[in-house]
Amino acid sequence: MSILIDRSSRVLVQGITGRDGSFHAKQMRDYGTRVVAGVTPGKGGTDVDGIPVFDSVEEAVQKTKADVSVIYVPASLAQDAIYEATDAEVPLVVCITEGIPARDMIEIAAYLNGRSTRLIGPNCPGLISPGQCKVGIMPGFIHAPGRIGLVSRSGTLTYEVVWQLTRAKMGQSTCIGIGGDPIIGTRFTDALALFEGDDKTDAVVLIGEIGGADEEEAAALIESTMTKPVVAFIAGQTAPPGKRMGHAGAIVSGGSGTAQEKIARFERAGVPVAKVPSDIPRLVQAALERGRPKLRVVAGGAGGAAAARKKAAPKKRAVSRPVAKPAAKRGATKKGTGARPAAKRRAKPARAKSRH
Amino acid sequence: MNLHEFQGKELFRAAGIPVPPGEVARSADDAATIADRLGYPVVVKAQVLIGGRGKAGGVKVVKNRDEVLREAGRILGMDIRGHVVRQVLITPATDIEKEFYAGIVLDRKFETPLLMVSPSGGVDIEEVARMAPEKILRVHLDGRGLPAYRARAAARFLDPRFPVQKQIVPILTRLAALYHDQDASLAEINPLVVSPKGEVWALDAKVVIDDNALDRHADLAGMRDLGAEDPGEVEAREKGLSYVRLDGTIGCVVNGAGLAMATMDLIQYHGGKPANFLDIGGSSNPDKVTAAMNILTRDARVRAVLFNIFGGITRCDDVARGLLTALDRIGMKLPIVIRLTGTNEQEAREILSGRGMTALSDMDEAVRAVIARAAEAA
């Protein structure tokens, strides 16, 4: 099995007549993905290599029962594309687009709150369940079916790690690129919870980078609720503060979000951190043999995770860090994902406090 | 994109946030002319895109024309942590009774803007957060922006006097509106002061605009101060590359931001020093590779260059051809180590070996090789 997508997934491509959309629609289909529809306003009734094109997502979903949408539209159109897929109640939306303004994503995050759609990305390579379904832009051939889950903020660095795992005979259940932007749909914690609930995943590789505090959140979740071993790698140890390293979200600001902080937090949570990418397969092997005896608080759902995060908060607090919000951000119980129960996306009491 | 103080103050003024008058000078004589017009005492403030200018001696209060000429002359041309001062802001000195802090940042965790206010202004807010966290009030801005009642609560937190609060409330709501309307990722007033007469003024402005939103703010995009940025970073942006200069000797050209960071880290791990971060993106376009090589060769400290390419959808043989085209164009003298892996790796190796070049496939091996080449070249 796998998480989020499998061989039964029915994929629609928003922006299918564009250069990237048409190229990757064919690539995905060649991999074995069931690409059932494309959407480009004004091109309804045509087709791209036999894939029918519709004018709207709503119509495409009605006619083809698509349950995953992947977005390849330019940044200026991406917010609308995500809204359209959300309103058509597509359960899983994967946004590849890079360069979406943060304000657009703030609005999207608020809109998705309480709705049934899960967003992955933006500014991400997508996700793949090897041998079954590929939704995104990653090269398919580097993957192999297996029992390692992988979640990453990066693109090519992920390919690098996947390739090493594959060559070390460690196939993957699902690999998710969650994206390099400051505001993203699915976070590390969401993906970890899904892998924890997937009985075909034995261990998880997490690839983080500088900026933000999602890795720290992930470490707290692992510490409190995960029974499966996790191995981490953090990119950007040599990144200078105040400089954006390619990804919009990869920036050390006000002294927080450093690789060193993140590595220390993972180590405190008992998560082995690879010093170099080529170390990852060895650490995964060792972790699988050792298991994960370190579980301190066994708790299901968001309450336990949130409580654990409070306990595990790093000592030096960044200015902008508010009180915790629950780990399982959006409904993690999308059909067939086998995940833990959905939690309310925002920690209401915490918010009330900030309003005093 | 970081704005200078005077640019941020222009935005404040347009938004109705009270800012003292002021003008920018590029020479000591101009500074004196402006100061004469404004009336003494004035403050001479270095305009650089980096914090800590006060501590570095880049901000001075002066009482007469002679002092302006002397201090403006000293500050112009000064190097503040690698940033050369080319402009100074001349503004009347304000008597200060109290200094507050007000700033809005993007709270990544809550996925909303976050307003922070503190009665301890004039110092680093990170410092306040460490030493006296109870002196910071945080207000998350949801889809409603900053409702007046929440602005009033923030104002009460800053000052007990109602006439002062009444001035602070519109400043905060306008700051919140500016943050939203201008697609800012930071909008900060530090200090926000109360004068002995009870007037509230924004004495400084720090505004950062979201690079991803500049397309819809042509006026702001025009504020970019190319002279204040690293020339390599300016050129890289024009060519669609992402480049950050570091202080080492090993240049690197990588596809993908995460892999580029990991490459830098690996160079350091094996005992070398990276000269840069450079992400050429997913393409094998020879123009991008040429631009990348041009930027690196202009950096005199670079002793050797590592190409680290993971060929996914972009095929390694295309990358190899792009690389050779680029090398022919610029006549590169520096030693190069190439690491290619992924799609059509074998074909790429053959193309390169036809030109007497070797491509490695292991990343650690390639990094060790480039460190050795750099040491030989030094």
C-alpha cells in the first residue's frame, strides 16, 4: 500500500495545455498514473495526447471522477486554480507552481481550514507511490516500490536521496515533496502522521532545510507519537543568516531556523540525523534493526502531539513563535489513507490567548 | 526585497503613518543644504540594507552645518558589515519621551501575519523576546486584518494615556493595511516614539517586500537599489538563477536549491569552503550555465568549480552538452569537477570524455576531488 495516492487514483491536470502541464501529463501517464482529465479554460473539448480537456475542474470531476488534481499553472493563476479544485471538492490537490506570493497562500490556508481538500505544495515536486502512481515532476525511474516513506521540502535533493535508497535496495512506499515555501498545505507533521498510520511503511526519511520551525514541530511529534523509526537530514548548515537560499522559505531570520537548531532538536527526540546524504541508507538500515524504543508519551491525535510540543519547545524562543497549534493540521483521514483522526486545524484556545 | 529606511518611510507617509520630514543626500554638501532647510539639530542616518548601523556609527545627531559636513562626509562611503553607505537620510532630531516597538512579520506556523508590539522600543526585538518576553504582545491578523478593538488593546499595552493611544491605534491599523496591500513580509517601526508634547512618530521604517509579489507592484520593484547589492546576485536574478555569495574558494553550480545547500554543506564537511550557493534550476539551458560560469569566474577567490547535477527529467547528456557549449563560450581557466548522475548518465560521460573531461557519479567523491583541485590551484 501507500499513502495518499495509489494505482486507483484518478488524476486531473490543471494547466494541461501549457508547456509543463502537457509534458508532465505524458510523463505521469507513461509511469502508469491514470491521468483521466486536463483542465484549461477555453480549451474544453480538445485533448492532449488522448487525455480529454475540460473548461472547468467541476466539469472534469463530474465527467471523469478525478480524485487528485495536479496544478502546473503560472504563479499569478495558481491561487485561483487551488480555489477551483477546492470548490470542486477534489480530495487531494498537488500544486507544483513556484513563486506564489505569500499573501495568496495566507488566503488559501484560511480558506482550506475546515474544508475537505488536502493541499500538497506549492513549490514542490509532487508525490509518488513507486510502481503505482506518480503525481508531479520527479523522475520515476529512480524510485522502487518498498517500505520506506520519505517526506522532504526539497526537489533534486530528494531525488538524490531516493536514488541512494533505491540503489541500497530500500524501496519506497510513498515519497512526498511538501515544498520549499514558507506557507504550504501539508507539513512534515501531517505526512509523518500518515506514514505512522500506514501499515506498509516501516520507517520514514525526513529531509528538512533551514527556515521556519516545521522540523522542530516534526521532532516533537515523533518524540510523542511515532512508533516507527525516522531518519533525518537537514540542508543548509553553511547558509549565512538573512539570505534566502533558493527556496522562498529557506532563510535563517532573527537567528532562528538554523540547521544546527533543527539537528539538535531531532537528536533530542532520538532521531538519527545524517551528516551527509550518502549516510542515509546506512542510518535507515540501523534504525530498522533497532526499532524505535524511545517513545515517551503514547498519545493519539492532536491533543497528545500539542502537549508534547509544548513540553519539548526549544529553549531559545524565536520572537515570532506563537503558542502551539495541533500537529495533524488538516483532516488526515481522507478516504483510504488509514491515518489518525482529523484534528481541528487551529488551536482555538491558543489563538484566543494571542487576542487576549 | 529589502527597502531602505527612506523608502519605507515613503510608504508609511503614503499610508498616513506619521513620519518626520526628511530627505536623502548622496554628498556632504547636499546633506548640509537639506539640513539648513530643515533646521538644526538634525540626524544623519546611513541608508544601508543591513541592521546594526547605529552601533557601527552610521547614525549621528548634529547641531550645525559644520557638523553635518563632517559627519555626512564620514558616514558616506563607510563600510557597515560589507555594505558601503552611498546615501544618508537627513531628518530633524526628535525629542523622545518614550520608545515603543511595532512590527508585523509572517508567522509561518499560524499561516497569518503577526503583529508584535512592545513598550521596550529602540532595541532589537529578538533581544526583548529573550530577556523580557512578557513585554511583547502578539496579535495574529486573520482575514479581517487588524480590527480597531484589537489595535486599541495593543495601544493600551504600550501606553496608559488615552490621547497617546488614540494616535497609536490608526498607526497600527495602517501598518497592518500596508503589510497586506504592499505584499510585505516585514513591516517594522522601531522606534515608534512619543515626544514630550505627547505626539507619536515613526522614527524608523524597515520594510521587506515578498519577492514573489513584485510582479504586481511595479512601483516597489523600481525601488530596488542595485548598487547596494552584490553584482553577482543582481546578474543571477536577471538570468533566472539563484545565487548567494559566500566567502570560500570552491564555486558550485547545482540544479535545485536543496541539493545546492547540501552540496555547500558537503564541501564544508570534507574540509573545504564553498564560495557560493548557486541553483541553476531544472534546465540544461547553455545560457544559464554560461551565466553561472561568468558569475563564478568573476569571483577572484574561486579556485575550482564543482558541477553537481542530478539528471531527472533534465537528462544528463543535455546538461553535458550545455556545459561544453558554455565552456567554449567563456574560455574557462579554472579547474572543474563534474558530477552527473541520473538519466542518460552514461551518454553524458562519453560526451565529456570526448573532450578530455571526467564526470564522477558519486557526490562525496566529487566534493573531495574539487577540494583537492582547489588546493593545487591555490
